[in-house]
Amino acid sequence: MAEFTHGIFTAVKDVYKSNRGSILRTIVYTIGHFAIAIIVLMSIANVSFAVALTDAIVEPLANAIWYFLLDKFWASKYKS
């Protein structure tokens, strides 16, 4: 098991090294997305911080799942 875990950590480290800039920009973008969503929801919908935070996290995850399913369907119908 230790060898398997070591292999995973090595693979993640290699991916990070070769994509460091993109990963850091993605993290900053995601934090910004959460902050903007919280501010907008609290301002427009007049909801509590906890509700706004929950939506700011859950909604992008739901969109990611929707996009993945849509992409799988699309790719199965329209081969490149």
C-alpha cells in the first residue's frame, strides 16, 4: 500500500510541476468565483453568509457534473 501511495504522490507532484502556473491561476480564479458569488447572493437575494457560501460551492460543482455529462453525450454523437 505504501508503494501505491508513494506512486500517487509522485504522479501528483509531476503534474503540479509541469502545470504549476495553470494550477495556481485556477485556484485564484476559483477563490474569486466563490467570493463574487457570495457577494452577489448576499446583495441581490439578501441571504445569509452560510447560504451564500453553500451556493457558491455547490452550484459550480453541479455545473461541472452537468458539463461532464453533456460533453460525454456530445462526444458520443459527434466524433472528431
